[in-house]
Amino acid sequence: MERIYLDHASTTPLDSRVLETMLPYFTKVYGNADSPHQTGRRAMSGVDDARDTLARLINAKQSEIYFTSGGTESGNWAMLGGVRAKRKENRTRVIVSAIEHHAVLSSAQRLEQDGFEVVYLPVNDGGRVEPNELKALVNERTALVAVMSANNETGVLQPIEECCEIAHEQGALFFTDATQLAPYMPIDTKKWNADLIAFSAHKFYGPKGAGVLYIKSGTKAEKLISGGEQERGMRGGTLNVPSIVGLAKAYELNYAQMEQNGEKLCRLSKLLMQELAQMQGITRNGDSENALPSILNLRVEGVENTALLYNMDLQGVSIAVGSACSSASVKPSHVLTAMGLSEKAVKESVRLSLGKDNTEEEIIRVARIMREVVERLKKN
């Protein structure tokens, strides 16, 4: 039987329609987009069209869209570039939520090494930040506040509009990592009012190695990558035209199906929880009332997550222990730890993340396999 893939929070398969759109830019429209001749101009036309599409769909200006190599680069650029630009205003304090992606947390550590004060915003036991907690931490020395839109391990949604308002009251920048939210909920830059927003193509059936950093007009951010004058002098390096074109196509297709896909994922996640409810000692981590429908972070009491993952894999089901970027680490999940779970509970937790192409038959099969695997592991 075919494998069942339930690790869409890590990455998604490339949509065949996206690949079809990209192919000419590998072969026929192969020019360097910054070359002034006709071959280069044809490539730049593809980039401009992609920028226009994304700007329209996220309610932004074309000049506010910058292309990157993915969410990690976008997060690094937002953090390092945004904060360093604020140093000129004598702002040396940075606030990041304790559940941010490692790209953001690692950038925060680099800023600490550069002499900035970094404060970690806690979350409640449901995995959500409390705006009042943030309000108590922000002051006139704060350069930037970073709160992700939706968490990559639990799917829990964050109150970013409230957090953004609190940051702006003190003159600080607000950055949100929308990488996990982008496939499932619209990004509206005017409604959110964030200064910096990051997301990545491979989370919504686009190519790996392509991302976006939205930089609000008037926001100063130092460049992260020096080189040529690409991206209006803000990011050096030859533009990855095929992936940029693919990113825009993937987001456009995803945006058109967003509501329909969301309804399907809600049904599938409810079905999965109903089927798994037959098991003893299974609980869901995080605030399920304020979460994406695609991510289920589950604790299976008495079963180590690595053993469950490997045995599910042997049975043809792909799941995850946590973030793919930290899967090689033996350290407990920083997200679940920040939520107050014990080390034992964290080591008994796995992530199942659904996608638009999963079926009810697959979900029922996954639940059956998981029940059998857990029963066998508990006996050993």
C-alpha cells in the first residue's frame, strides 16, 4: 500500500501545476533577471508578475515584497536587519516569544552576542502568548517584538494584532513568522499592521528554497546578504527565477482553495481524534480552540515518541516528533517545555500534520495502525 504522509508542517509535495509553471524558467526563459538585455528582461518579467501576484493577495505594495531563500533567511533578515537598524534610535531590547521557530531564536541569540538585551515572552499552558504579559515587557528601549502567527509544533494561533498594537505603542517594530499560517489563513498586511512578515513556499505546495519577507513601507531594515544590487539593493545574489515564479503560483492556487481546504482539514482532524479516542492515555497538547486544523500535537502516555515515530514509519506512515529543523536533536521540544509540560510528557508527544490531499480512508487507516503500534509498544 502507498505511504501515508502526515508531516505537512515540515514540508508539502510540489503541486504539479506549480512545476508546470516553473519548467520554462529552467530552460527557455533562463536569463539572469538583472541583465539588461531581452533574455534577462523576460526573466525579470516573471519575477515582476510573481511580485504583483503576491502583493495583491496579501494586500501589500509590490515594493514591500522581497524574495529570499525561505523562511529561515526571512526570519534572520527580519530579526537581525530590523533590530540593528533600530540601534541608531538607542533601542537595544528585543522581545521574542518562547515558542518561536529556531530560525528566530537563533537570531535572538546572535543579537545577545552583539550586546542586545533579549527577553523571552512566556506562553500559557495552551501555548498562547498573553498580550498583558507582553505589555509589561515592552518599553521605550524595545527595538522589536517577534511573535509567530501560528506555532509549527502545536498549530496554536497567536493574538498577533493585539501584540502588534502593543509593540507600536512603544515605537517598536513588530515581526511575525507566518510560515505555518500562510497555507491555511489569509495574510492581510493592512489588517495585521505588522512591519515584517515572513513565509515560505514549500509549506503550501510550492518549491523548497523560496520565501518572502514583507517589509512595510517606511520600515528600516539593514540588509542581511551583501553582494550585487538585486532586490532593490536590499539582498545580494542572482534571483532564483523558477522558484520565485513557483512560489507565486503555489500561493495563488492555495489562496483560491484555502476555505475549501480548511473545511476538509477540520473534518479530517476531528475524524482522527474520534478514531484515536479509543486509545487509553492520549491527549492533545495546546489550545485546540485556537489552532490550525492541520496540526495535531498528541501525547501518548507510556510510549516514547521516537519509538512511536519509527514504528509508524515501518508501517508506512510519516509523522514527526517536533520541528523538522530540530529532529536530529535529542533535546526536548522547547515549545512544549515552554507550555509547562514535563520532560516525560514532552518525550511522549508526537506531531501529526495533515494536508489537502489526505483522505478519510487514510485517516482511519492511520488511527488503526497507531492503535496497534501503541498497544504493541506498551506490552514490550
